Amino acid sequence: MTPDQSQKGEKTTGWRAVLGLPSVYSAVQNLLGANRVRHVLTDQYLKPTPGMRVLDIGCGPADMLNFLPDVTYVGVDHSESYIEAARTQFGDRGTFRVGDAAELQSDEPPFDLVLAIGLLHHMTNAQVQAFVSMAAKLLKPTGRFVSLDPCYSDEQSSIARAFIKRDRGQFVRHAEDYRRATEGVFAHVNLEVRHDLARMPYSHAIMVSSAEPLTS
């Protein structure tokens, strides 16, 4: 996602402005239960193995890397301050780039995993289609694209819906609408809605997409 796209799809005024500070962003995320989300995402959906090549698009301060030992990690984000924080914390455990993941297509080997954590709900449907198509080109034939975003769901509580409405992203969708926005890119898409990951009532849509059939 380019800086222009993210700014159009993100509320950054008022109290949300301080989330641009890496330390504040990470602290708030952890307070809300982000480490549990990352733990479950890793164990149940990513299932990384040593030596995997992982691309984390919109990586922020790269907090996800704490849960991905023994992988070759590339993190990309449009925020210079987030990337600088990632470099300070992780050093040579990963490669961290400011900019657009589309720039990687010409100079990086393909990846086993491409992650988009908390990203699609900042994009319009057209941007999601373009973004997911780009991500697919960065994967190995056996690779997987994994996304996680807040979502609306018929099963969620009114409290969860109220929390989600206050998210910075302007394009939070019903869970099935995330799948529809990616139609035609991957042959196999597994969508799950989880209401049990955060410390407060909340709903997440997790998609695992691949060209080949997904196995458990």
C-alpha cells in the first residue's frame, strides 16, 4: 500500500494521531491483546517452519517478528518512524524497508508467506484487488497469503461493533466482504471469523489464500 492510499483510508486526527508514534502504537496494541492475536495467528494459521521466506506488508514496528524465529523476514511499511523502530529493535534479524511492496517484485526471490495484518480495512475494494494481485505475484507457487482485519459479523456483540467502528481504518467490512474483495485472485481462500482473540469484545476476519489447495 502506498502512503497516499493509506492516508485516504485511515483516520489520523484527534487521539488517533499519537498512534503514529511506534512506542505508543505497540503499547496500545499490546494492551488490547495483540500478542495473543499474533500467537494464535502464528500457531494456527501461519505455521512457519525454519528457513521460510516471509514478507510482512504494512509491518509497522515489525512486532510480528517476535513470533517468527528462524525465518528470512522482510518488513515493508510506508512509515519511516515504524521502520526505524523495527531496525532498532531487531537489527539484522530482518530486512526492513520504507515504501511500497510492489517495488520488491524485481529484486526479491519469491516468498513462502505474505502477510497483511490489519491492512485491508484501510483500502477500498479496488485497492484490495490490486494489492492482493500484487501480493500473489510475490509468492512461490506453494505460498500462502494471510490477512487479518477487524470485521463486522452477525454473531458479534454490540460492544464489539462499537469498538470496531472506532478503528482508524475507514473500510472495515463484513467478514464475507473481505473474501469478495479478493475474488478471482487465489483459487483457494479459507475465511474464519474469530471473536476470542482480543482482551475486549472484538471480531477478526482471518483469510488464508493460496493457489494450491489448503491443508490443515
